[in-house]
Amino acid sequence: MNKCDSEVLASLLVENGYSYIDDFQKADILLLNTCSVRDTAERKVLGRLERLKQVKEKKPDMILGVCGCMAQSWEKELLKRFPYIDIILGTNRLIELPNLIRERLNSGVSAIDVLEMPSNGEIIPKVRESKVTAWVTIMHGCNNFCSYCIVPYVRGRERSRSSESILQEIKKLGESGYKEVTLLGQNVNSYGFDSDEKIDFADLLALIDANSPGIERIRFTTSHPKDVSSKLIDAMGELPKVCNHFHLPAQAGSNNILEKMNRGYTREHYINLIDKLRAKVPDISITTDLIVGFPGETEEDFQDTLDLVRRVEFDVAFCFRFSPRRGTPAAKMDGQLPEEVKMRRLYELLEIQDKISIEKNRAMIGQIHEILVEGQNPKDKSQLSGRTRNNRIVFFTGDIDLIGQLVTVEITDAGNWSLRGELCS
Ligand code: SAM
Ligand code: SF4
């Protein structure tokens, strides 16, 4: 979501006559697009703002902006700590960036817009990081208020884009050579709940599948287990362009903790969904997010999470230590756990999950997979990098002209996070 927002901000600048330069110290405008989901993300931004003081002293005319979730939640506090910030722009108001730049230049004082009311108008990114695969926001905000999560406070309530506008964006992407779209929302399963269109997420997938010439693959993130419908599971099995990968954050394996998290489902419901998905799409890859060290999490609760991990055998799990977020109910709950307990549980969880991930990856050795070639391996430019339909990154030797094409590759080696392969002739 943040990467997509950064593309929107870049597009607004380019439309207003700006262009990229590599050396940020020479830039006329420097924007930090921020995330508030965990403390580590916020600390990174604070450290960077500290270091930018010297850059601003050397080049006082540079406009330094802080955008996104931290701008929304920290607002004036940021300005107090770093008075050299010129622009503070919240998540619902990105389209106002050019106005804020003008305001800052005319007034000489910092310009701030963190209004909760979303600005009118949509911005379809014209500047995108990839020429092959594109993010497409289908809805903004979240209504779920999971007790640990800051997103509903910084991104506001759910707002679905119209299906017509989404389809138009995707058609244009197909015409300009994109092969894959990833539909974005905090909870894509509740797409349309807030609109009169009577089109739910499964309907939207079917519409995109049937009306997106040139697009070969459709992905989406994130799904909420409480809103996964049988219709969506059927769509996963029936729509040819929808990839065989489902990211379904479980967050915890203990019903006690799931209730405290306000997640709205039980572990039994979650496991039942996985069983149904696997019955419908046998080769589906299932990934998840998990939080350890939630307030009041007992050793038994934690064992329930480990048990869920062993039971479901996720292809990948993104595992986090609970990070108290200001203003959320969980930050004030009794039973906050010491960091060393959270760390120990995190390492224990990672050890179990890593073994599962590597075993699943190794099981793919010898298989032939369709790969969408996305670019070069960032660590070894002599290799290409692409993805299988089930969302594994694969590195292999091949001509640079293959970027943007679908090729077949035999998997020859497997690590925790990526595979290696050989191009089939
Ligand atoms: N909307 C998605 C969902 O419901 O799963 C994901 C949103 S959140 C930006 C991404 C992940 O960050 C969550 O799935 C959760 O695991 C993690 N997360 C959110 N708040 C957190 C917190 N306070 N501490 C640790 N992890 C957190
Ligand atoms: Fe946060 Fe829960 Fe909304 Fe996901 S569904 S963004 S975890 S509140």
C-alpha cells in the first residue's frame, strides 16, 4: 500500500514538471513516505529525519516533506522535533501535494494537511516502479479495528473505488504491456460493502478476469479470514487469471488471543477456510502474518500459535513481535510482555516456520513452472528474477529481453525465500 502511495506521489510531482534525480542531496524536493504499523518503521523515519538536518542546512531551499501514516498520526509533534520539515501530508490527502508545495513556497512556513476527510478525485499512478506488474488500489481504509492496529486511525474508514474506474485502470495497464496486477486493500474481502454497486470482491475478480486483455495474472492482498466467502473460494478455483496464492493473515492460533485482538474468527474457522481453499485449489500457496507477544499471551496461547503453524504448514509466514501502537486498545491492555519474552517466542516461531518454508520450496525442485520475468536479480545482474504463479521468486540465467514475458523454468535449487532455476528451451 505504501509503495503504491509512493507511486501516486511521484506521479503528482512528475505531472507538475518535476523529474527524478539519483542524488537526493541535490534534490529540490525530498519526500519521506512513512508507515506506522510497527515501532521499527517509525524509528527508521525518525533516524532519517535526524540525519537530514545537515542536508537541509547545506541546502535550505530543499523542500522536505513527510507523507503517509506518520504524518497523519504524529503531525505537529514531528514539526516540534524537526522544525525544518516543510510539508506534512496525511494519507487521505495525497492529491493535495502540489497545492502544499505552492503554499509552502508562497508562505515561507511549513504547510500541513492531515484532514481525515478524503480529498475529491482519484489519482491513477502514471509513474510506476515496474513495467511488468502493477499495484491497483481497489479500496482505501479499514473498518475492522483489530485491537493492536493503527491502520483504521491513520487511513480512515473503508471506501471502495467504483468497479468501472478499477476496470479502466487495468485495461490501460494491459494496453501498455503490463502482465500482472495486484489488487490492494486492507481487507479486500469487504470490497463493495460500502457502495450501492452490489458488486462484491468475488464479482470484481470475475469482472477483471473477463475484461483485462493483456493481463495474464491477477493477485490481491490482504484478505481477512472473517470475510472470506464460499463464492470467493470458488472464484479462486474457477477464474483462470487469478493466481494460486492466498495471503490470509491468521495473527494468532489461540482463540483467547484472537478474541482480545478483535479479529472476529476462531482458529477452527481459520483452519476450515484453509481446508476449503486447498480442496478447491490443491496446489495453492498459503501465506500469513503472525504476531507473538500480544498482551496477556500465555505460554499455552503461544503453543497454540505454533500448533496452528504446524497444522496449516504455511508456505511463508511474516512473523512480528507485538508493537504497542499509541491510541490502540492493545497498547493499554494489562499483561504487556517483556521484550525478551517476545524475542524468544519470535525466534522459536521462526525456527519452526523456516523449516516448513524450506521443505515446501525444496519440494518444488524438478518441477516446471510458468514464470513472469520481472527484472534482474538485484544482487547478481547476470541473472533474471521472476515469480511463479504461486508467488515464489525464482532467479535464473536468461536474456534481458525476456523481462516482461512469461517463460517456463525448471526449478533446480531452493532457499528459504527464493528458488533457482533453468530456462526451458
Ligand atoms: N489488513 C491486513 C490484515 O488484516 O491482515 C494487514 C495490515 S497490517 C498493515 C500488516 C501486518 O502487520 C498485520 O497483518 C499484522 O500482522 C502486523 N501488525 C499490525 N499491527 C501490529 C502491531 N501493533 N504489532 C505487531 N505487528 C502488527
Ligand atoms: Fe489493521 Fe485489522 Fe484493518 Fe488489517 S484488518 S488493517 S490488521 S485493523
